[in-house]
Amino acid sequence: MKFLSSIIITIIVSISISVFPQEIKKEETGFTTWYEIYYEAEEYIKIGRWQDAIDNLHLVLVKQQKDRRNARTYGMNFIKEFTPNRNLGICYYHISDFEFARKYLEIHLRQFLTDSGKEYLEKVNIELEKEVKANEHFEKGRSYYEKREYVLSIKEMEEVLKIRPDYNVAKKYIEKAKSIMEIKNKIKIKK
Amino acid sequence: MIQFLLLKFINLISIVLFFINFNLFNTEFRVASVVAQHDKKVVSSEKIDEYITAEEEIKETYNKGMELFNSGNYKKAIEMFEIVARGIEEAGPDLKKEYGSVKDYIAKAEEKLGNLIANHLNKAKQSKKLSEIIRELKSALNIDPELTEAKKLLKDTEAKITEEVSKLYFKGVDQYAADKLYEAIKIWKEALELKPDHARIKKDLARAESKLQLLNK
């Protein structure tokens, strides 16, 4: 009987240790765990703090690389949909870093197919196509500028800005072309 | 006879009337041409004004360019000089003579910028410190945002930094867990040098520092 009870006690103790290992570590160190960093990242995403979410998710990826369903955190606790790669893709999409966004969304979709992952990858691909178009317009605009066709150059650069309003080089070309046109027009009247 | 005389008289009158009419028309014509000439003079004086304004604008842009060139802001100086160069090409020989040196200044400024960019890129390539590499690459891209080589290097370095920061973070966590607060703080500070805005590390560093303060009291 004594033997049996000691076995039961040993089993209970070992189970409780295996079930709550991270909690014990947290209590000992007062430190955050990977899943807490993950939860924090999700909170950052909710309020649009994309860069902070990215930083956290990269930390999570050091410990847990795979997107999956029911990722165990501690004891019998699970994260229903654990998707650090998808979330990284979403964050990079929001800060307009579409190449990185595509990279992580593709990793996500290889590991764990979700509708939102697919939806975001489509969005990213559209943005990347737009970027190609913006670059095409920019090259045309620059070529017109070199040929001194300023009106056409401005038109092309404005197309660039319609697609990518943050394209500062295009803005500079418009400014330069407008200044030259102003001088040119005044001189033209004299001729 | 009387009829003949009457016809002659009518003819004479019509001839006189014709001359009178012609004269009147001619006067009108002359008046019109004088008015037109006057208008022309007004218009051309306006044109001259515009031309002067254009010339002034070129001069002003050129001076701005020179000011920027002398203060070492070659990038902006080139922008100004390019406007002047294109402007004088439209203006003709007079302004070309006066501001012809602008092309030399563009060449000089481009050379200086090229040297600066090469300097930053060399430093970035030679350095082993990731934060220094980023700083040099950003300086090069600040001069020319279209530098493909620098852009690619920057992306690669940023990825390396992310990797390094994560490593340092968990290294710091291990030290912290082992109650080696000094070491943890040192490691996290190193991580923050690479990524100064890392919220998680900032938070943990603050926690470690306050814990250390409490222990030292």
C-alpha cells in the first residue's frame, strides 16, 4: 500500500512538473515566455503597431518556427491558431515591405493553409505588380525628362505618384520639370 | 452740249469723291497700323519683362546652386544647376555665355558625390559592426536613393540584424534567469545598439535595471 501511494505521489508530482514547466520557470525568473511575446505581438497588431509586432514575432520564430493549429503553450493550454509567419507577412504588408510580406506568407501557406493567409498573399501580389507598373512609369518619365519632353515627363511621374504616393524621386522630377518649364515658357514668349 | 457738260461734271465729281474716299481709307489704315504698332510695342515690352523675369529666375537658381555647392550640399546643388542648364539651353547664346560654367559645376558636384558614396560603401563593406554598416549604407542612400547595390546590402544587413538581435535577446534572457543581471543588461544594451526601437528589449532592460537598483540598495 505504501509502495502504491508513493508511486501515485511520484506520478502526480511528475505530471504537475511536466504540465506547468514554463510557469514555474516564469515564477522563478519573473520573465516572459515565447507565447507571451506572441500574445503581445497580437495585441500590437490589433492597434497597428506593426514594427513592434514584427520585432516580437521574430523573437517568437527563434523558439517556434512552424505555423500550426493547437500549439501547446504550457500544461494543457494551447493557441488555437499559432501563425507567426502569417502575422509577420501581414505586418510587413502594412509597412509596405511587400517582398518580406510575400516571403513570410509563402512560408505560412506551405505550413498551414488559411483563408486570411491566401487573401493577404493575393493583396501582396497586387501591390508588387503595382510596384512594377510604378517603376515602368518612372523609367518612362525619366526618359521623357532626358529628351526634354517635360509635360510628358510630369504626366508619367504623376502616374507613379498615383500608384506610390511616397515615391520621393518622382516628386523631385516633377519639381525640376516644372521649374524648367516655367523658365522655358517665359523665354518662349520673347521668341 | 448741255448733256455732255453735265456728264463731264458728274465724272469730275466722282473722281474727286474717289480721291477723297481713298484718302479717308488711307488715313484709317494708317491709324490702324499705328495702333497695331503701338500694341506690338506694348506686347514686346511685356515679352522683355517676361524674359527678364526668366533671366532673373535662372540667376536666382544659379546663385542658390552656388550657395549649396559651397556649403557642401552637392545633391541639392546639382538639382539647382540642372534647372539652370536646361533653362539656358532654351534661352539662347546670351545666357549660355553667362552661365556656361554651370555644366562644370554639375560635373564637380557629381564627382564629389560619387566620392562620398564610394566612401560610405567602402566603409560599409569593410566594417564588421552591423550598426556601423547600416549607418554607412543609409548615408549612401541618403545621397542617392536609387543605389541598387546599397539597397540590397541594406536589406541583407537588416535581416542579419534581426537574427543577431533575437540571439542577443535570448542570451540576455538566459543571463537574467541565472540572476546575472549585469551581463543581461550589457547584452540587451548591445542589442539596442543594433535596434534602438525594440520595445520588448527596452521593456526587459528597464525591468532588469530596476531589479538591479533594488538589489544594490
